[in-house]
Amino acid sequence: MENEKVIEEQGLSIRDIVFIIKRNILFITLVTVIFTLAGAFYGLKIKKPSYTATSTAVVVIDTGANSNQATSFVYATYFTSTFTDFIQSNSVLNRACDSLQEEGIDINRAALANCIKVTAKTDSLIITIDAVVSSKDAEEGTKNSVLIANTLLAAAIEEANRTENGVIKYEPFANKLIEMELADEEDVVSSRGAFTIAVICMLLGLALSFGLCLINYLIDDTYTSKELFEKTHGINVLSVIAEIVEYGDGGKN
């Protein structure tokens, strides 16, 4: 408790931190290594690999006789942001789910929304659709990710040009979104994230082990140095009595 009192009054110094680490280096190292190995094992053996396929679309610029190219580009960039939201809308996702179920992939709208990412860079007319699928089977994961990315792109284009009773439902979107590049199995990126998981577990193990050592240091009411005794009581220490060790035969040293 004396340690806690001194730290509350003067703060935890670098010297105190170094002392805690040196005194408990084996414990800290052991816990950190165990957490790191556990994280690596989970990432390599338990966690399913993820497969990411990417398809792209482009927003068409109006190039009519009465259009200004600069104005049309700015107008199209606004549409790009709008289309990223449109691709993730319920109507597009429902259409994509219906198409995927016909292809043998049983997926609902919520699950589909969770495995896709639709992005567009600022001042760019290109929209990127990433489909991420986790699977222990590499062939299945690759195939499904490609199918989802391409199906969603096709569903978005179809929905943008959908007609009801001969009238285009989304007039501003009609013929404004076209396919640029479909996802291909050769370009699918696979990742387990094992390294990231191992690093996070290592940091957790390091923080936990040091925290336990710090708590033990704070509740320890023994004086570990004459300086600590002097800080606590304001008394100068002239000398320190060596520790007496008893041996089995009753002798002392």
C-alpha cells in the first residue's frame, strides 16, 4: 500500500515501469508468447479464410449536343455517390438475392449486405463492388465471391433501367450505370488475417501481463529500495541490512 501512496503523490515514473518489467520479465514474456501463439493458431487453423472478388461499374457522362463536358462530369460525380447507395438499396439486394438463389446460393438480404462493400473515390466515375466470402473450401469461396460481385452489379444495372407499365421507374438512373469490369476467379484475393490476429493477441497478452504485475506492485507493502523508504517517510537511510537466508542445517548466511 505504501507503493500505491507514493505513486498517487508522485506518479508512476519510467524507473518504476522498468523495475516492474525487469522483476517480472519471465512472466510477461510467457503470457505474451502464449497469447501470440493462441492468436496465430486461431488465425491459421480455426478462422475461415476470406475470399474477396471485385467488379467495377462506371457512371456514364451525358455527351449530348446541348451538354457541357465539364458540367456533365460534375453532374456524373454526384450520380456516382448516389449510385453507391442505390447499389446497396433493398430493391437491388432483393433482385440480387433472387438471382443468387437461382444459381444455388441460399442467401438473404441481410447476409448479402454484410458481405459486400461498395465504394467510389472522390472525383471518380468508377464504382467498386467488393464481395467477401468466408469459407474453408478455397474453390467454393472463390466461386461464390465472384458470383456475388458480378450478380450484384448486374442486378444494379437491371434495377436502374427497370420499367413498370412501359415507364422507366428510375428515370434519372436510366442508362447511366454500365458494366466496366467483371470479377474473375484469377483475381480473387484470399486472406486469413492470421498476422493481424496474432499481433492483436500479442498486444493483449502484453497489456494483461503488465497490468497484473502493476497491480501486484501496487498492493505490495514491502520496500523494494531505500529510495522508496525515504520518499515515504522522509528519513535518510544510512545502510541496508542484507537478507538473511536459512539453510536446511540451521545455519544462516
